[in-house]
Amino acid sequence: MTFLINPATLPFKHHARMEAVELWRTAERLVAERWAQYSTAGRNQASAAYNAYLAALDAEEAAAEQLRQLSLSKAA
């Protein structure tokens, strides 16, 4: 007996969406942490802390885009 599994079935899509949500939440927490570090950084550390904050924002944006793409594919 052969069972064929279609990767586009609901359980796999649901799992991918859950992973994307968790990735976005992690990125969101990192943004908050980096902002806290920047807001308390000394003058000599401010530039590096701000760059780390911007990088965290970029990562959050990428995670949100991935989540958006999964939501769009679900609607189609």
C-alpha cells in the first residue's frame, strides 16, 4: 500500500504558518531588546547599539513578509 503525501495539505501549511508566527514574535522581542540596549547605551556604544536595533528591525520586517506570503497563499 502506498500513501502519497501532498506537502500543500492543511497540516503542513498550518505548521509553516505557526513557525512563521513564532519567528516573527522572536524578531519582535529582539527589536524591543535592541531598543532597550540603544536607549541605555553610553555615548561610545550608541552607534553600535543603534545599528543592532536597525538590523533587528530588518529581521522583523523579513519575518513579517514571510508571514504575509503564507497568509496570501492560504487565501488563494
